[in-house]
Amino acid sequence: MQKQENSTPTTRLQDIFNLHHDQAHPDKIDAAIRANCRVSGTNMWVLMFAIAVASIGLNVNSTAVIIGAMLISPLMGPIVGMGYGAAVGDMGLIRLSLRNIGIFVGLSLLTATFYFLLTPLQEAQSELLARTRPTLWDVLIAFFGGSAGMVAITRKEGGNVVPGVAIATALMPPLCTAGYGLAHGNWQYFFGAFYLFSINCVFIAFSTLLFARLMKLPRRGLVTESRRRLHRIVIAAVVIAVMAPSSYLAVRLVQQELFNTTAANAIRDAQQQQDFFVLRSSSDYKSKQVRLIINGSGNAEKITRTIEQQLENKGISAAKVQVMYAGGNAENIKALEQELAHNKNSSQLLQNQLKEQQDFIQAMRAGLVEQQTHETVLKEIRAQYPEAEKISISDGIAWSRPAASTDGEGSAEKSATTRVVVVNLQLPQALEEKDRTRMQAWLAQRFEGKAVQLLLDAAPASR
């Protein structure tokens, strides 16, 4: 009783956060980590299956499938072993972990690349694209996830923390995305995804090292003080080198988001002063440009000045605002509706005029949607064929000669025309027939409900 009465709030707080209460014996922790570092036939097969499952999940954009692949992946073991080996001074374990990580990465890239070379679904889905631009937040996820994993590994009863860490840190999807980049020759995807994997590896290992030191796990190797100092320098250099690019990308992302939010608020304020509505908008922080396609009765020049003034008031100077008026006049439509209600004698005429205005607005909107679709498909084709010399997408009309009639009449009147989407792709070398068929099938899916004509040209050889 006397001991409890003398305990201070600080003592109670330290007792609550004490990691040694249910910590397993150091020998048991050491044996568990070393067992997970080993490369065995079982691990190799499980890894290949997990990579194949993750690649399929990325290919069909299924989050549930990707999560399942991360749960069965054995990639965490050697990474934790590398951080633990650095903490306890076991150079043999560090070398073993690095070697096994290299084997796992090589096998993963080979499996993912082989899958993406064979699959007929060549489009990069959102789940795959999300792994190509890592930021500082990925560093934080890897660090805190690795910390939770190390704490769980060192408990007498591990619980279900480790599977959650495998999902949160997401080691599998970046390797599969890197395989996609290799399969399609897209080095931007490859390096972006592999950088994300490197972030996860380094900071899971780094958090493992810190918590192993914090829990004062005994040293397992004989390392001189000078060698320890060298290890500290190397670890610090690697951590800084890996974190620096992600910090830069995070700053750029925050700046872009702040610019987008400020531009959206400026447009909203301008709408309260001018009578217009936005059909489409885009903003770019790098060039400080805001582009709008609008409709309504507002004047484009006045709207431009109003938005620029709003941006100036919010601290963004020298912004370039481009406003394009898409046509159609909401005020005219309202006037026609009122006139229709008060003048029944000319109702049919007014209805026709009203319908023409509405049809015009709908046609403009449909045209904008088609243009946006064309731009999206163009970017996707460029990602698939970065070596292309020229790519064009346009709407056209195709005419086909009908079969000869049996009644002897001319066939000109019976000839039919159809609207088609024409995709012209000029490559340094002609595509093989199977690639052409695959491309045609993909375009038919992207332009669902429309006839698609694919024109493939080989670029003339340079002299």
C-alpha cells in the first residue's frame, strides 16, 4: 500500500508505456527474426504466388486482391532482419538479410514482368499509378509501420499486428508496379515504384534498429567502436539520401494542393459576383495557371479579372487565368421559359427555341466529355508506347461500298456511312499482329459503344 501511495503520475505514466512488461526473452526474439530471414523453397514459391496475385490485383484494379497478396508475402522477414542485425552488431545477419532481399526482389521483378508481358489488360489502373509517385507520407507510413511490427515481434504473444504492418507498408505493390514498368519500357513507372519500395525497406529496417536499441536487446557480434561509428555514419547517410527526394515531392504536392484549393475558392467567389457556371477547370501550380471552360451570361474578360483579383487577395500574385466561353446562355433559356408561360399562342415556337438552346448546351458538354476522353486515351497510349513518333485521335465518318444489288439498281443511294474514332499511331517499327489485335481490343473497350479504326504506320527511317 505504501508503494502505491508514493507512486507519482510520472512513475505511473512510465509504467503504462514500459515495453519490457510482456517482452519475450531476447533469445526467443533472436531465433524468430533469424527464422524469418531464411530463403527456403517454401518462401520462394509463396513469394512468386503473392507477386502474381498482387499483379493481378493491380491489373484489374482490385484493392481486396492486393491486400490478400500483401498478407501472404514473406518480404518483411529479411528487411526486419537487416535492421535487427544492425542493432545487435551481427554483420553476418546483415549480409544474409541483404542477400536474401536481393533474391526476393529479383524473383519478384521477374514474376511481375513476366505477368505484365502476357496479360491482355495493358492499361495502367489507378491502384498501379498510385505507386509511382512516393512522398514523405510514405516514409512516415514505413517508419511507424515498421515500429509497430518490431514491437509486435518482441512480445510473448505477437497478436495480429504483423499482418496489419504488411498491409500498411505495402511492400508487394511497388515491386509489381516496377515489373509493369519493365514490361512496358516505362522507366518513370519503374523508378518511381522502385523508389517507393526502397523507402519501405530502409525505414522499416531503421525503425527496427531504433526499437531494438530502445528495448536494449543484447549484442550478438563483436564490433569495434570505430566500426560502430562507421555504421552510424552509413545508416544516417542512407536514411537522409532516401528521405530527401520524398520530402521534395511532398512539398511540391502540398504546394499544388494549396494552389488548387485557393483557385477553387477564387472561382467560387467569382461565381457569386458574375453569372456563370463551370463546365471544366484545371490548375497548375508550377506555371501558376488556372483554366476554365464556362457557360452562362457572364463576360469572360470580367470573370478573368475577377478571379485574378481574388487570387491576388489570397496571396497568389502573377497568376494566369484563362477563361473560355463554351456557348449557350442560361439567361436566354430562363427568358424563353417565362415567355412560354405567358404567351400560349406562340408556345410551339418558343418550345423549339428552348429545345435548340438546351440541345446546344448538351452538345457542347458532350463535346467536352469526348475531348477529355481523347486526351486521357492519348496519355495512356503515350505511357504504353513511349517510343511513338506521333499519336493522333480524331472523330471521323467512314463510308463502305455495299454489296452489289440483285435488282440492277445503282448502289450509291444504298451506301452507308458510320461515325468512327480514328486512332493513328506512328512507331519506329511495325507492331506484330498479336500486339495490333490487343491494341484494337483495348481501344474498343476504352471507346465503348463507338466504332474504332486503328491506323498503324512505321516511321520512316532516319538518314
